[in-house]
Amino acid sequence: MAMATSSLGRICQKLRHCGITYSQIRAPIRYSKRCLGAAPPPIPRESVAPKFTDDRPKFPGSKTSRWSDKVEFVHPEQFDGIPVYRVMDRAGNIMNSSEDPKLSKDTVIKMYKNMTMLNTMDRILYESQRQGRISFYMTNYGEEATHIGSAAALNDKDLVFGQYREAGVLFWRNFTLDQFMDQCYGTREDAAYGRQMPVHYGSKDLHFVTISSTLATQMPQASGAAYAYKRAQNGLCVICYFGEGAASEGDAHAAFNFAATLDCPVIFFCRNNGYAISTPTSDQYRGDGIASRGTGYGMSAVRVDGNDVFAVYNVTKEARKLCVSQNRPILIEAMTYRLGHHSTSDDSTAYRSVDEVNYWDKQDHPIARLRHYIVNQGWWDEGKDKAWMKEARKEVMEAFGRAEKRKKPNPEYLFTDVYKELPTHLEKQMNEMKNHVSKYKEHYPLDTFERWKE
């Protein structure tokens, strides 16, 4: 107590130097003591019953503009499903001439060749994995139009965040067959020096961020990159591809919310292909797909026929225009069907029928639809198609052969590119690896790798 009194005295002494008296200090203290157990002062009458000129709800957390005097739940059955936008029917006919993108013959033929080249590469690399030549592969069967249609509508400098089934976007940006093969085979020419799984492509030159195995991590990264683009005012946008299964991840929520609240120029492009590995959409969500979530986050959204390359082109082009001109995120849901297994680690016959797959393959294949269109236009015929398919297979096989003959990267690359200068503990591990492999070299195919420095 004495210590507290002494401290108070020193404070009062300092205050007196500033012209403040002890009684001035005590007055509010005595007032506060009197008021401790007292009733609060009366509320002015005019604040109890004010006269409202506008009695509509004005809560900051919603956009509600009316009151309700009844308990009214909002049920999903009250709303019709979001319509699916398309331009071509399944026979390749333009349904509404005003929606025809009127692309040049060269552009449309490039679309067709990219889609068929991708399909050809998929078949060869899938069989390559089955033969034990590469460790893993994922095909793009049935989803080619989502890649090519969207890629064609972008600026080639727009930044792309892929999930793992967007190889067609790289094809459109002229990623070469050799680059695809070098990545899948992990050769010394691979940009990542063989340190990634197959199909985990990336290209700094083509503005395509390297694929990550972990699902949906690219989504918040895309929102952040788009925010940086907004601040840079560079006239570009970001596009982020993901599947309907990834939309169930927490990262998807974070990405949508950040992009919407920060007004980021990003296109969220959902490839809704019906299955998240073995999980059908009926077990994945109960709402109306993924596009219906857009308005809940404050984003504009559209649903498109993902098997119609022109429809995908149109919606992506319009979405990009809104992104760049208004700095706002857009959600595109492309409805399509995954014809192949999820990956070479999957057997889709365990959870869907062969008849179901055959229906989509025969009745609504995106490549067949575009082929119908170019034949109807007089730009293509059966002879040209056979010649092109033969040429495509030849080009893929030649790149395949070159990759198989190339050596694997120097094993030292296992330890580089994390630190600018190799730290002591990693240098120690690298030397241990070299000593071990040299000692037991009969167990390691050293002749298939580049030699390290002794």
C-alpha cells in the first residue's frame, strides 16, 4: 500500500509541474465511484421513438432490401438450374448466328489440330506408362475443348494456374512435343531436371505456373497473383483451372472470397467432368453445380457446354474482358465428361459403367463436334483427316523416341535450386549419396544419367 501511495505521489508531483492540481485528478475519480452502483442516465426521449423515413433493412452483412413477417426458408428447389450456354449443336451446326465467334479458317484448323494432337499424345504416353517406360500419366480424353477454347480466348501473357489436366493450354501456347516428352521422361532437357512427377508441366516463358500435385493449392495462389496484377495495372488477368472435386477444398473458399473482396482480375475455370477421381458429383455436392456458388461470393458466373469449343471461347473471351476492364473475378463452369480413367493409378470401371463412357464418347465428343463443323464449312474432309492423324502420330512417336534416348539429369540436381548456395548439410548429404552409389554401382543404372563432377 505504501508503495502504491508513493507511486501516486510521484505521479501527482510530475502532473503539478504541468499545471494540473491534485483536486483536478480526484474529481473524476470521486465521480466514477459515485456512479459505480448507480443506474445509467436516462435515454433522451427522442432516441426511443424516432420517426423513420426509410424502414428497409440496412444491415452491413447482407444486401436484403425487405423485411418479412413470416418465417421463410430459402430452399434449393425454388430455383431452376443455371442454363448451359452453347454455340454449336452436336452435329457441328451454329445454333444462333449472332453467337458465332467468326474465327478464321486458320484459327479453327489450329484448334482442331491441337485437340487431335493432344489426344494422340495421350494415347501414346498412356501406353508408355502401361509398358513401364514412365511412372505415371493422366489423359485429357473428352476435355480437349475446355483447354483449347479457353486458351484461344486469352492473351498469351495472361498467367495460367493449372490443376493437372490442362495440357491443351500449353499446346495452344506452342509448348513443343519434345518439352512434353522431356518432362514426362525426366530427361536432362526437362526444365525441372526430372524433379517433378510426369504431367506436372510448367513454363516461365509461356506464363504457365508449374503444376502442383496437392489439390487446389493453385487457387489462393491465383487470387494473390491476380491482386498483384491489379496493383501493377498491366492489362493482364490470371486464369485458374480446377475440377469440381477441388471446389470442395478449403482453399477454394479462401480463393473465391479473397478474389471477390479484393476485386481481383482472375477467371476461375471449373472443369466439371462428373467425377472427382472415383467420387461422382452426386456424392460431391447437393447444390446446382459450381457456378451457383459464384453469386454467394459476390462473383459473376456462367455455365458453358465444355464440349463446344466455340462456346468455351466466347465465355472466356467475355470473362477476360470483364476481368481486365472492371478488375473483378469471374467463375466459369464448363460442363464436360472425363472419358479416360482419372490417371494410370485408377480403374474407372470400378465406379462407372462402360455403357456410360461409350455414350459420351460416341454421342458428345468435343473433337467430333468440331470435326463436323469444319467439314460442314468445306475446310476438311476424310482424306485430310487421315493424313493429319498419320502425321500427328509420326510427330509424337519421333519426339517419344528422342526423349527415350536422352540421358537423365545429373543426380546432383536433387540437391540444387532450393538455396542460392548449397548449405553444408545438403552438401554432406550429396557426398553421402555419391559415395553410396559409387560403392554399389552395380545396383544403379549410372550409364543412363549424366555424370556428376568428382
